Amino acid sequence: MSLKSIVAIVALLASSVAFAHSFKIGSLEIEHPHARATTAGQTNGAAYMQIENNGKTDDKLIAASSPAATSVEIHSMSMEGDVMKMRAVEGLEIKAGAQVSMKPGEGYHIMLLGLKKPLQAGDKLPMMLTFSKAGKVKIVVHVSDKEAHAKPSENKDGMNNHDHHNH
Ligand SMILES: [Cu+2]
């Protein structure tokens, strides 16, 4: 293999790592934290990410904060009948060797309550996550267009219930 192609591969790896935008603390890896843009008048937003625990001990996400919102909570979502309900939880366990995915419409998300201003595509929100064992880590949440991550099956119903949910 020529030196030139090795350089090209290294450059490619570096750019894909930058694109993946992940953060590390101890044996935890936080991957692709993102949020959807909000509409005018919408006071709450939600952030999603994957958290991977490559260590040998369980850990727990116990708090989150961001200057972009008055308060930040860890929420779980579940269907009750045909209504999507969400509630604040005290923590989100990330077991040793496991990965937790937060995504729209199911499971867990990080709720941004009382947004200081609407989230716009391209915004980068600083956020601090606190884990019971690994400690605190600063991450950056990328805001993408409302439709960017939407699947056809994930239309108005699910997420709008979520957006308009009263806290
Ligand atoms: Cu929520």
C-alpha cells in the first residue's frame, strides 16, 4: 500500500469519527447526541443519543443540564392505551457491556424544559451529563431539521403528543 493511500485512509477515518460525534467518559461512550428543531411557541424539546458502557461495572445516568433550558430531566415514554405518556425518572441504568438507545417515540429521552429560545437546525447545544460512577461529561447536542430523522411511520401522532405534553 502506498503512503498516499494510507494518508487518504487516515483522513477518511478522522472525518468519519468527526461525523459520528461521540464523547467519552471513563468506559462510557455517548454517541450522536441530537435533538429536533422546535416550532415557535414550543417551550420544550427532547434530546436523543446512544450510551454505550464498555466497562465491567454498571453505571447510571442520574442528571443532565444545559444552559439552553431552564431544567433538564431524564424521561421514559410508554404507551398507555393509545396515548403516549412520559414521566421523569430518577436515573437511566447503563449496564456493563450494554448499550442504551434513546430515540423518538419509545424508551428514554432527555427532556429540555423551558427552552430559552426555539431549537433551530444547525444549533449546537452544550449539555452536561452526570453518571453515578463515571462522573460528569460535557457533550454537544446537534439540532437537526424536524423531519430529518422522521420515518414515514413516525408521523404527526406520536411526536406531536409528545411535543404538546404538559409538564
Ligand atoms: Cu419528555
